[in-house]
Amino acid sequence: MKNNLILYIGILIFGIAAPFIFPAFKVQLSILCVLIILATTWNIQGGEMGYNSFGNILFYGLGMYLCASVQVGMFFPLAEWTESGGEKTFVHTPTQFFQGMAVGLIVAAVVPTIVAGLIGYSILGLRGHYFAICTLGLGVAAGEISGGIEIIGAGQGFTTPPFPNVGSLELRGEFFYFLSFFTLVLTFVAVRSIYPTRFKLILNAIRDNEDKAEAMGIETMKYKIIGWMISAFFCGLAGGIMGGLVGYIDSTDVAFDGREMGVFMVLMAILGGKGTLWGPIIGATVFHIFKEGFWTFFLGWQYVALGVLIVVIVIYFPEGIMGWLREKYPDRFGEVVDEKDRKAQVELK
Amino acid sequence: MISVQACLDGILLGILFALIAYGMALQWGVMNIINIAQGDLVILGGYIAYFMYLYGIHPAWGVIVAPIIMFFVGIAIYKLVINKVVDRDLFISILATFGISILFMQLMNFAFGADVVLANSDYGTTMLFNNNVVLPNSKIFSAFISILFAICLVIYMKKSKLGRAIRATAQNARAAKILGVDTEKVYAATFGINAALCGVAGALISITFTIHPYMGLPYTIRSFMIVIVAGLGNLPGVAMSGMGLGVFEEFADYILGTEFRIGSVFLLLVLILVYRRFKLSRKREYLK
């Protein structure tokens, strides 16, 4: 426990110092924070609860659109803003920008949570294949439908308010980095505080055998919905931040991007090891480094690489990094291993 | 008259969907795998016919060439990926085929370009009801070919040795294995047949409609929807729900507008699944 505390403080200090150590990578670091949030929250219902959703992108995109719409709509007519397509006819003053962002983020977190509750009540009774495909359908449907709505830009996209001119240009990167880092810390604290509780055990029971859990007197439906709502809350927040960071929202390429973000969050959680606290964080970091390091080498072939990567990870590496470490060093994970038994197994191999 | 037009269009379109859904039902029943790459196999089949058209061969011959090529593509996919995920967690197979789908999408985008293309068949049109209803002959042709292939496949499944082996494996893979059926071969053949059916459907789609590298996923979703409405192994049901979906889509197109067409298909899927969940939960309450 003491070691853990030192580790947490170390990471916190590193996180705060990171934009000053690597000033050129501020945007990348902010994206990394968002990716970790997405992977960690996917892990709550995907890894712990066993409900593998492709549809968390729905909350992410919803948060993105809501945050930007609120930020614009609070001060200017929304329809005219989107129609002008990013022309600088309306300019936010710094106060308006930050006020709008704050209210927008709150809305971006709360509305997806409510939506998750409503949708969850109707579809969390589905199991296995049906749930996965249903959520996949939800994500794509949201993308297609939002692409047809005029007031939020339809096909031509939505330009989020540009960062106001306050002092130096560096401030934009720092603002978004600290915003995303703060959200990441919030997410981690929330998820970490779930771990030792009965709630997490109930989620695991649902994953392992839902019928038995129900027979033991657990109201599985209630806990499933709560689990999904927690996921949606942080997904929405992450979406809102990402919208401001990217500066441009498009229905199928940025917001409801099932081919990128929607798959990334699943892939990162699996790569790191689903059902573990640190797995998604490690997975997201490794994945982001790999992506940024190698994506440019593939030059247009990145989706091909992504497809191959998914297949390879899923087939040869389904336990992820944490699973591999656990197999290699079981004593570090608090598992007592009979030395004789282990030797016998190694010999068998 | 518009509604008659929409109905006829929808039915002819639905027969095509039913053919794809039949392939999906086959592999779902036999291997318990949902292939997200189903739609991308369809589009690949379509590009085969389109290329024949580009090189001056009538694209209708694609109906014969595409399934032969696609059969081997299907077997290659099975050998490389699917046979490693057959008996694993359901989610693993969905994610693996999702990866294949992304891979295919992008490879097709590189190989054939991101333009919307169609293979022109020059079949002309048929006018019905005082020229109020216009039906392209290519649509009638494609529906006819789909029915022909479906009938052939049903007979093949009933009569041939491989067909019987496939049905036996679908009923109980372990028992079939004990009785000397080479299940590995059966799985490979099933996946190949499914891909071949996708190839036929794709060739027909390239003649009647348009194809585009990123259009695969809606076809997967449509066939999934048809299969869950009809149930596994219910062939008339697959045909009926395929046509129903086709009609629904045409009407959604007229009423809501073309930009909401795909979105409405995906929403319908969600609605059907929600309905199914509430129906099942009612059934469960009876057991209390």
C-alpha cells in the first residue's frame, strides 16, 4: 500500500510536469489522457461486467456535440454559427469561452449518463452477440442521423469555438492538457474507489454468471445500468474535451467514429488486459505510442495496419499485457503459487 | 402509385438481402460466429463483377465468376483467422471479424478507389400499370438469380454428402466429429460457401445498385437483422423478413429522405433487439 502511494504521487507529479518537460507533445499528451479515460471506462462494463460494447462511442460523440453546442448556443445563435462554417463572424470573449466550456462539459457529462440509463434499461437485457451488435448499430445509427441534422452542421461539420486570445499561444495546449489530465485523475480516482467495493464484486459476478448472480438475489439489471452510466459519464466528458481540442466536429469522422475511437477503446483495453485496473492505462499508453510512432510510416496504410493489429491482438494476445505479466510473475499479484506445481508445469511445456 | 413502386422495389431488393442473410445464417448456425466482414465480402464480390465490366465482359457473368473467386477468398480467411477463433469467446470472434472488415475496407479503397461505381448491364426497364411504375430489368434479373442460387443451395444441402455433413455439424459438432465427420473441413467449406453467396449477391448489387468500399457494414447489419427476425434455419422466414426489410427501407427512403436511409436501418435493428428483449423478459416472468 505504501509503495502504491509513492507510485501515485510519482505519476501525479510526472503528469503535472509533463507538458513542461515535453512542450512539443502537449496535444499528443492530452489525446493520450482522453484515450486512457476511454479505455478505463470501457473496461468498467466491458472488462468487469462482461458486456462488450462497441457503442460507447455514442456517448463520446454525444458529449462532443453537446459541449460544443452549449458553448456556442449560450452566447450566439447556433444555426447561424454552423451555417457560417467557422467564419469568424462571432468571437467568444475569454470569459464567455471558459464559462461556455464549463457549462458545456457539465451538460456533456450529464446528458449521456441519462441517455445511457434509458438505453441501458432497454438493451442491457440482451446477451452476448446481440448486445455487441446492438451497440455497434447504435453507434453507427447515431453517426448517420447526426450527419443529417442541419443545426449541428450536418455533412459539412461543426467548428468549435476557437481558443480566445489570452496572453501567449502556449496557453491553449496547457489549458487542454490540464483539463484532460484533471479529468483523467478524476476518472482514475472514481474507478479506483470502485475496486475494493461490493459493487465491483457484483459486476464481476454478472460477468462470470449472470443467472447465478440473479438467483443469489442481486438485482443485476440495476447494477448493469449503473455500470453503464458510470462509463457514459466519463465518455461524455472525454468527448467534450476532445471536441474542443480538435476544434472541428464531423459526424462520422470525428464524433461517432466507430472505425477509429470506437475500436480503439476496445482494443486498448484488450491490449492492456481487460478486467484489471492498470491494464487499460498501460494498453492505451502502449497503443498511443505505437500509433503515433508508426502511423506515419504506413502513410495511408494505417487502417490496414489497424485491421491486422486487431486480428493479431485478438487471436494471439487476448489476455493482454497484464494477463501476460500475471502469468509470468503470479506472486506479484498476490497469488500464492505452489513452487512444485509450477515447476511441473514448466517441465510439461 | 409511389407506394406500389416502393413495394416492388423493396421486394426485389429484399430478395438480395435474404441471399446474404442466408449465408450469415449458415455460418452462424454451423460455426456460431457472426461475421462482421460479411458486408465487405459482398462489396468485394461486387468489385469482381465491376472489373469484368471494365474489361468489356458483360457484368452478368460476374454471377458465375465472383462466387468461384470468393469461395477461395473465404477459405483463405478461414484458414488464416477464423479457425483460431471458432471455439473461443463470442466477443473474440466478433472483434476479429471486425478487424478483417476494416482491413478489407481499406484494401478495397486502395485497390479500387473511393468512388461510387456501378456496372452497367444495359438491360433496360419494364413499365407497369400505365407507365406509372418503372422497374429496371436488372433488378428483376438479380432477384431471379438470387432465388435460383438459393434453391440450388437448399437442394445441395439436402442431397449432397458435404451438405449433410454441414447440417450434422450444425446440430451437434461433437457428435459429428465422433461419427467421422471432418469438422475442420466442414467449417472451411461453410465459410467458403458463405463467401461465395456474398460474391453472387455482390455481383448482383454492382449491376442493380452501386458499390463503394465503405458500404459493407450496412449489409452486415441488414443480414444480422434478417437472421434474428427469422430465426436460424428458417428459410421461408429469411426470405419473408428480407423482403419486409427491403420494403421498409424503400418507404423510409421516401418518407424520411435518402440521408436517413442507413440510419433508419440501424435504428430498426436496435428497435427489433429491444422488442426481442422485452418479449423474452415477459417469457421469463412466466417461469417464476
